[in-house]
Amino acid sequence: MFKKVSGTVNFPSLEEEILQFWKANRIFEKSLAMREGSPSFVFYEGPPTANGLPHIGHVLARSYKDVIPRYKTMQGYYVPRKAGWDTHGLPVELEVEKELGLSSKRQIEEYGVERFNERCRESVFRYEAEWRRLTERIAFWLDLDNPYITFKDEYIESVWWILRQIWEKGLIYQDYKVVPYCPRCETPLSSHEVALGYQTVKDPSVYVRMRVKGQPDTSFLVWTTTPWTLPSNVALAVHPDVTYALVQQGEEKLILAKDLLGEALTGPFHILEERKGQDLVGWEYEPLFTFFQPDKKGWYVLPADFVTTTEGTGIVHLAPAYGAEDMEMGRRYDLPFFHPVDPAGRFSEEVPPWKGLFVKDADPKIIEDLRRRGLLYRAETYEHTYPFCWRCDTPLLYYAKSTWFIAMTKVKDRLLAANETINWIPEHIKEGRFGEWLRNVVDWALSRDRYWGTPLPIWICASCGHRHCVGSIRELKEMAIRMPEHFELHRPYVDEVVLRCPRCGGEMRRVPEVIDVWFDSGAMPVAQWHYPFENVEEFQKTFPADYICEGIDQTRGWFYSLLAISVLLFDQTCYRNCISLELVLDAQGQKMSKSKGNVIDPWSILNVQGADALRWYFFTASPPGIPKRLSPEAVTDVLRRFLLTLWNVYVFFVTYAVVDGFVPTGDAPPVAKRPLLDRWLLSRLHLLVQEVTEDMDRYDVTSAGRAIERFVDDLSNWYVRRGRRRYWKSENDQDKLAAYYTLYEALVTLAKLLAPFIPFTSEALYQNLVRSVDPLSPESVHLTDFPKADPTMINRDLLEVMESTRHLVSLGRAARNRAGLKVRQPLQRAVVLTKDARLLQEPELLALISDELNVKEVKIVEDLTPFVRYEIRPRFDILGPKYAGRLPEVIAALRATDPLAVTHALTHEGRVILETREGPVTLFPDEVEVRIEGREGYVAESEGGDVVVLQTQLTPDLIEEGMARELVHQIQQLRKEAGFEVADRIRLFYQGDGRVDEVIRKHFGYIAQETLAVEIREGVEGAEVTKRLDVDGYEVLVGVARIT
RNA sequence: GGGCCCUUAGCUCAGGUGGUGAGAGCGCACCCCUGAUAAGGGUGAGGUCCGUGGUUCGAGUCCACGAGGGCCCA
């Protein structure tokens, strides 16, 4: 027997109970064990860093990460879900620095790298408990007890192995390169890290005079937004094909691109001369500063294609130490090189006036200096986007720096080929954002001049300079001359390992760098198994992944590092399907941020609306690639519209099943023998199962969810509404049994369909609907198989004809509304014209229409002429292709003809011939649409070939019937006001004017039946409650008394 | 400056391959129902489909240009 369920449900507390149930009965573990040996479906968890709190965006990602594995498990796959933690890198070091009050690398080294790294190791699991609490609360099933952890020696050893493979392919190299560099962290950043930190800022925008040598009144006008690079200027670049102008302005002459005269110059000027950039090449100019003595020729004009005339002056200043293009020009033309900035971003003693000053802070002083010396033409501020350190928010500098690289440009084609094999959701990511990124791939700046990270396993011989990349701990030990007592694969311990040079026998020492933390996470397909040192089979079985899912910000992060490493190692992708999620925004569409104060705490929703409501919102509000605007109201809306509707149907079913003692353990009536409404619902249900399966197989979670929403709406607002009386009638007949079984099957199937999406509510339904009556059934809905659609149950005819019926009902209601005739007032007749001839075959549908519209009879006719007038409209979709350019003419002819005649001809002859200037044209019935208006005494509504005409005339009998229904309605209200139970029998009293009395006497039986009155008496003596009622303008005093 | 995405009702979103009174839910107004009831249903009002050109007999849909927003890259 089912447990009675309350209509008022508190989802959060329901969810807490179910969490207890899952935990106590180890349901997650069982869901895995059950599928062991079945085909695998591989999911990779992108590792978060647990030194920060999880936010609402993580809830979105974790919901999406969860729904697919749950679905696949129910489809029969074995889906292990190993958790992972990203534990290295700058974010961690930064937290620790803050705690310890350190602010530079020097201070870290004074504090001690050993102690510092120990603190890092401790800090990375600071919020692990909070991550676990949230992960569990939102029902993200993940094996949190056996995670991969990137700081473990086993993990690092695998990473070393990977690096060794890449090294052997000759793809790791060291070079001076201008790299984005964080002066606070004192380390270069990789391009994908740079991509994480662009901000809009105001920088200086200065126009500087560089005086042409020997012509003190003539200057090149040069524009820059980084004045601090000017002391390092060694050359100028112009585009050889651009036209430059020499202009006179006051006493001086200026040279700049002709196209930029208007923007760059202030005040009046006139052009003296024009020439191509090519002609300026070789011109020399006076250095702005004289801080260093060049060893090579500098300060002259060079040609370069990268010069543009979109902003500035068309003349670019070159400082090889501070720009990638500058560096390349410096190499090509052998320019002097001047790099007077220290690792912390401060001017060195080579620039005495600003020594020790952070370069950006020196900008105003440099501008002032130029102004004083008359070299400044203009200085303003300029708003643009500029990269900042993604963790510490310091503006990055572009620096020439010795760095280790992986030559990604050499495998670009392989990256692109691998990308072709990935199914991206949304699809445009493949060729769009990700494809663009890969097409513009640059070499991976791998090394970091930091402490807490995977050490770069490269040792260099002090004697012969030989370099060796170590690929395992064993190899390290074999080659070691000296090992520290305590040993692990971190600094400072590895730094103390000295190796014997295999070439000359000399001593090899490790390079000081650690590697980019993104390499760690990208290595997880291999390193999570400590492959190839262990678990060879596990690795092979779980490579590549079938499914990964993260935020779109990981396009250049984890999505890239995963693909990069797997292409470098195996020349293929390591993930086949990838859902890339857009951001969660606030209700106004603004990005959530602490500074704006618009951050939504996940718990504020989980504790009020619950996890299922939030999950459902995330799945259905918009597709994964479209940003989600989140607000508590929006989640409440989902709760009411979907979850509560579902819950109400469930409560309805259980309530009556308990009253009737229904248990679904006997023989269900054969579907073919069930009433039409049941067969319709089952068709609808199996079609739904089919749709949801197809959608989920395509990873289209949103469409699947929306399809279920539509079904639940139909279930509640059509099937249950239409079928209510079948459950509460007193006979226990076949019809009632069919009703119970059908609704039961629908609810149980829904519980399973919904299990991946809303694991809690579906579990609650399942436990009561299935487990309570069948002890042999699986212990949890999550241990069941996903429903399979039975195509033989899908009767498309029936689905369509029900649609027609509902459409006719809707038209009839619209007609009633327009005529001002409430549904309680019975009408004699509805006349229906429909193209759907199948309707005639189904008396149950006609009965349904008459019931919904409260009419005595529904008459289906082929000719509406007695009831309506016509208007003819052309069907452009059919006539368009047929007549093309002649269409306007045909339409004119149609409009010029009498509609009734056209209708008549179409109905009786099957066509109508119209006269046009170019001769006769024949139209057929399906080429026009007939619009309709009711004649006197009728009201009509029509749409798409369906017409419903209501006869509006009321007879005295109809009016009395209407009054009887009105009376019943009001008596029911009175029963409720009197506090009676729905099943209480009553004695009914009345006393009124003759009109109502008459109605009561006439409709005695009907009124008694509807109000559960066993007796109706004139006079109110003995009534518990009385009330004066107004029934369509007639007064009556009514009383009720409960019979005990 | 470039790339990708977005712009449809007050709000959140649907609108394969172009077909002519543009849809849903929420909100609003009016009405209905009342044995799922601190629920439910119906009807209606509400839209320059971001703009401008173009292709076409016909454009929310295709093309071009432009505007605004978001993300990303220079």
C-alpha cells in the first residue's frame, strides 16, 4: 500500500532525507557495482582547486557533469567518476603569501622554500569539506574518496613521464622570448593564463617628438601607451606602402601617416610634402634618452608590415626587450638591446632618475621629463583592454625572458585534426572560439619561476652543458650522485639531487623552474592512474573520455591543455563530447562579482527552493551555451510550474489509490481495452521516452527537459483534469482500474525519466510508488534501467486527433468567452467542422468536447452555410511556389469574387475558376483558407480549417439547468465553509422564492448526487449552517447539516 | 582592430530547409472551475521580430552594411 502524501511539500527537507537514504544504503556505490563489467562510459572530472569556496557557477557545471553519467548509468553503462583536485600553482602560492605576509620571492626564500611549500600543501584542502558538502547536497555523484591529487609524487612522476615523451620528440626548448610577465609573482604566464585576465583600463596615450638627425625643427611623431619603454627605444618602424606626410605646424615640421593627421594633430597645420614609408627607411633620429651606450647601430627608421594606420601616428617605436614584434625586428636588424627593468618590474640603476620605481608608476614622471624638454607633443589617457595577472591582478609587462617552451606550433595541424573529432556543445565552439584558438596557437610557455609546482625535470651538466630530461623516479635514482635524505618530487628536495652526466660524467643540476599548473590538469587522463608505472589497463580502458563538461572559460584552459597533451602524446583527442557552459549571470544579466555585491550564494537557493529546482532551472532555462540569468524568483517559478505540478499529480494519485486500496500488483487491463484517454496518454508517454532518449544521446539536456515539462503539463492539465471523476466514482470497475494503472505507469516512467535530472524528487516518487508495493524492485530509482520506448504503443493518429480535439475545445471556449456565456450555462448545440475525419470515429472524443464545452450535442457537419458567413484568404505557402510572379494577379482575382460563391464552388465542385487578365486560373480547396463569422444566433471561432459554432439561444430548460449547476456550485462552497469533509453526506435545506424552488424540485436528483445530499427538505429547520444565495438573480436561503 | 555568440511581448525564452493575422511560460486584465483546492483552467491586452539596404511573388528566417550587449583574442 502507498504511503499517504501531503500536498504541501518542503523540497529541501525531502532532499535531506533522501541524501540520508542514499548514504545509509550506499546507493551511489551500488549504482557503480551493478554495472561493473558492462561497457564503459568515461567521464573526466576537471579538477577544482579546493583553496577557495565553490560558487554558483560550480553548481551549474556540477549539475551538468552529473546528469549525463546518471543517464548513461541507467542506460546500462559503467560510469566511474573519479574526483580530482588541482593543487599546485600560483593561486595556491598567493594565498599562502597573503597568510604569511610575504610579498616577494626574496621574502619567500628567506622564509624557506621547504616551509613555504609545506604551507601550500596544507592550504590546498582548506575548503575540501565545503566542496564535499556542496557536491553531495546537489547530488553530484562523484567518487570523492579516491581522488587524483596533482601534488602526489605518483601524479608528478606521470607528468615527468609525459614531459620526457615530449622531450624525446624534440619539442621542448629554451629561448629568450618576450613573454607576458607578472612583476609581482615574478614569473612569465602562459597565453591561456593571460587570456584569463583582461581588464579595461586607462593608460597614458602619448605623442612624442623624435627629432630627425640634423634637422632640429623636424620630428617623427610617435605614439605609445607605454612611456616606460621609451628609454629602451632603439628604432622606429613605418609601413613601407603607407603614405606619410610632412606637415608644417607653427614653427615645427612633423612626419606622420597622412591618414592619421586629423586624429593625431591638434590645431591647424598644412601639408608640405607626401612620401611613401619606404622613402623614410634609413632616416636617423636623435635618441630621447642617453642612458646607455649602444654597441650597435640604432635610432633609425625600419620598414615593417605590422604597422597599421588604425590608431596612433603610423610610426611605431621599437624596444626589443618589451614586445614580441620589437624583439623580432631587433634580431632581424641586429639592433641594440636595452633592458633596464628588474624582475620586480622596477627600473634598475641603469636608469638613474627613476631607479627603483615600478615602471608603470614611472610613466607620469617620464611624461613630465619629456614635456620639460619639449619632446612631448600630446599626452592623454586612453581606454583599452590590457592583460592582468589572473590571480594577483597586477598589470602584466611584456618582457624578454629566458623560458622553456613546448613547440605547439609544430603540432598545430594535429591539434586541428584532433579537434575535428570532438563533438562540441554548442557546436560553434569547434570552428569558432576553440578552432580560432588552435589556428592561432603559439608555443606553450611551460616554465614558471616559482616554488609550489611540478618541478621541470631537466638537469644540465655543469661541465659539458649536456641536458637531460628525467622521465621517472627510478631513472632519477639510477643517475643520482647525491640524493637528499628526505625525498619527494618537489622543491627544494629535487633541487638537491645531483646527477652524473651520461656524456662526460660531470655533475648535473636541475634547472630552477617549475611548470605551468595547467599542464598538471591537462595531464590527468594519464596521471590520474600513475600511468605508465601502474594501472596500465585502467588507463587504456578510460582513454579517451566520452564526456567532459566545464565553463566556457576553460576553452583556453583545461579544454586546451587536455587536448594539447593528448595530441603531443598520442596524436588524438582525449575527449569525444564536450559541453562548454556559459556563465551564470544575475537577474539583470550582469556578471556576478564580489565588488558588485550581486553574488548569489548557492546555499540561499539550496536551502529554500532545493537542489532539484536549481538543477531543473539550469537544465531548462536556456541551452548550455547561452548565459543563464539566475534569481531566486526564477527558481521559484520552476518549482511551482514544474516540480509542484508533478508533485500535485503524484499526490492526487496516491490520495485516491489509498482510498480505493489500489495496488498495482494485479493484472493490468490490456492497453487495447483501456479507454481512449488512457491510450492517448500512453502514446504520449512512449513518444516522450523516445524523444528524451534521442535528445540525451545527443547531449541535448535542455530539449529533453523541455519535452518532459510539456508532458507533465499535459498529464496534469488534460489527462488528470479530464479523468478526475474516474478515480472518485464509487464503482470499482474496469474503467477505474484502467485509470489507476495508466496514471501509475505514467508516474513511474516519469520518475525514471527524471532520475538523471532531479534525482531527489524522482527518488521520492519511486520509493512510494514502486518500493512500497514491490519489495523485489531495485532499491533506488537510480538502480533501475532507463525506460525504453515501445514504438507499438505510439499511436500517432491518436495523438494527432487528440490535438484536433483540444484545438476544437479551445475554439469553443473562445467562442463562449466572446459571447459572454459561462461554461456553467449549458447550451443546446455545438456545430463543428473539422478536416480531421478521424474525429467522427471516436465517440469518446465527441463526448469529451460536449463535456468540456457543456453542450447537449456536438454535431459534425460538412456545410456551415446555415450558421456562418465566409471570407476567403489565399494560402500563400501553396500558391506562392505555384504562381510565383503571377501571384498578385491571382490574389486580386480571388478578392474580387464573392466568397460564398467561391466556398460553394470549392465545396461542391472541388475547385473554382477565377478570371484574370492573362486568362482563367483554377484554385483548389487546399489552396485557400476560409474564414468564418457566425450568423444571428450563433457564435463561431475558427482556425486552421477547424470551426466551432455555438448556438447561443437559451431555452427555459437550459436556463434552469444552468441555475441547478450554479446552485450546486454554491452549495459546495457552503459545505466547504461549514468545514465538512469531502466525503461527508449531508441533509440539504432550502427556502426561497418560487423560481429557485422550482429548479430544485426539477433537478432534485442531480443536485443531491453532486452535493452528496441524502435528503432535500423545504424549510431550514435543523440546518447547521444557512446562507442566503443569489442564483442568477433569484434569491434562496439554503442550509446544510452533516449526517453523522 | 579581429573572432565567436546574442538582440523576437513588461520579464525569461521557442521560432529545421524563406511562405504572409509572429509563439510559450511568467507577469497583467477579465472570466471560468471547484472532490489535486493557500491549487487549476480559459480568454484577452501587449511585439517597428535592433536598424538600414538587398535577394525574392514573399524575409523574424538568406546576404551586405551598421548599432547595442556578452565572451574571447590582439
